Amino acid sequence: MVKDGKKKRSGTALTSIFFVCIGGVAGFLIGRYFMVGALREGSVDLVPALLMLLVGVCLSTFLQIIFHEGGHLMFGLLSGYRFSSFRIGSLMWIEQDGKMRFRRLSLAGTGGQCLMSPPPMKNGTFPYVWYNLGGVLMNLITASVSAGVALLCQNLRLVNAFCVVVALMGIAFALMNGIPMRGAVNNDGYNALALGKSPQALRAFWLQMKINERIVAGERLKDMPNDWFLMPSDADMKNSMVAVLGVFACNRLMDEKHFAATDREIERLLSMDSGIVELHRRLLIDDQIYCELVGECKKERLDILRDKAQVKFNKSMKNFPTVLRTEYAYALLAEHDEEKAEKLRLAFEKMARRYPHPQEIEAERELMEECLLGKVKNQN
């Protein structure tokens, strides 16, 4: 587990370094183009120029996130997919009961997400390239259009400069998402490459989207088909797409309240060399912490599971149901702090009002009730 964890953190660190480098290059080019010429002509002062540059970069970044996720949506629809949900930052639109609803959801390591229901598999395959790379293509398209507008508006400095910023950010987004890389969440280029190399990965990707389709429809994992949650072989778990099925299998055990079995399976998965991404790895550890809390509740093991990296992760995901449930359980059963636990319960209920999947909230509430039973058991 330690060796594999170091490998994952190393991959995430390299991805972060790449993002910083791309951002630095884009920032340098933007600053050189926009500010140097303006200051040389004496047309703007330094402070207003810096403020305009900052606003331009922030706005263009937001626009390119929208363009990117819109690309997944557009090319997915053209490939036969159906809309499920569309998220920018924590703002999410989801189709439920034939109506479009607004919800809130934040996932560390993601600026947005477009999830869709896939077309049927035929002869072991289905369209996957355009959907996965649609965001990258849209970033390149909008970058090209912005560059063209910039050339046509050279006499309109603000319009010209903003279009240059949008074009450069579009290229940066295309590189960050198109060049295959692993991180807290694997990028589009990596996913497309992995799917093209493995029929098992392609089926796993299809199953992930079908499971998400059922989740959007309000179905719990424990009520879905059993054969969707078969644990992959150790060899197949090395593929990041297939590894998600292993994560779902553990999630289903949790939903069925098989806590001892969940703990064993998670420990086994995290001890092997697998393709589990850092986001899923950390959420699995949260489930392990919970299982230990409602089980033997050994302080030594809790201290190992709840290390500095896990505490930091939980802070970054403090409004996510799994994290809030685990933090509630830890406050109640490990710290014996009822006041803190009550604050976490109230935070959970506040989050639940805007969370997109009510059946997941129902499942997490049941797990929080298990904590109260565990508390009574410990007192006796």
C-alpha cells in the first residue's frame, strides 16, 4: 500500500508540475502581449493593466471550462449519447424525472464534468473517442476562433487582448487535457488512450456510465444488477478504467452494510499495484475509517488510516457526503465529541438539500444512524 501510494502521489505531483508550467508559459505570453505593448505606448497605468489582465485570465479560464465540458456534451450527443448531468465548478444541472434541476457538487481535482448515458454496446464496442476528446477539440476550436477575432480586431485593444487571452487559455486547456496524464483524476487523453488499448477497459467505461445513469435515475447501488459489480482480477485492476469497477464493488458492499467485507476488500485493493486514481483511493480510505469506527474502533489503526494526507484530503472535500459521514462518525465514536458531531450532522443536512442524488443521501443517513447504534454498543 505504501509503495503504490507513493507512485500515485508521484504521478499527481508530476501532473501538478505540468499544469504549473503550462500556466506559467500562458501567463508569460499573455502578459507580454497585453501589458508590454500597452505600457510602452503609455496607454494604461501598471495597476489597471494588472487588474485587467487578472480579470481577463479568470474570465477566459471560466469560459474555457464551459467550452471544454460543452465539447464533451456536443460530441457525445453527436455520437449517440444522452444527457445526464453537466457541472461547472460546483454548479450542476441534472436531468431527473424528465426535468432539468439545479444542484451543487464539488469534486477535488476537477473544474467541471459532463456525464452522459452511453449508446448500446455492439460487438463489444461503442463510440468513445469523440465523447472523451470532445472537450479538447472544443478548446482548440474556440482557441482558433478567438485568435481569428483577435487578428480582425487589432485596432480594438481590449477586444484584441481578451481574444488573445482566450486563445492562449484554450491551447493550455487542450494540452493539459489532451496529453495523456494521470492525477487525482485521469485526464481525457489518458482515458481515450486506455480505452483504445483494452476491450476490458472499454466495457468498464460503458458500465461506469450505465451505473451513473441509474444513479441519476435515483437507484441505489445495492439495487442494481449483481453482474455489474463483479470484482475485477488483480491483473485487470492495473488498468485505471477497470479499477473503477473495483471501487464500485466496494461502494456496493458499503451500501449493503457488509462492513467487515468492505474493509477487507479495500485493504486488498489498496495494497496492490492498481490503477485506482487518488480521488477514489482517498474516498476508499474514508470508508475504511468508517468501517473501523463501527467495528473494533482501534485507535492505532485509525491513526494510520487518518494520516496527514487523509486529513488534508477531507478538508478539501469537506462538503462531500462520504467525507461528512466519516468525519461525523470519527467525532462521535473516536473523539466522543457530541457537539462536534452535531455540527457535522447539520453541515451534512445543509449539503443534502442541494446534493444531486437523494438516494446517496439516504444511504449515508443510514450509515450515520449506524454510528449511533455503535455508540450505544460501546457504552454497554
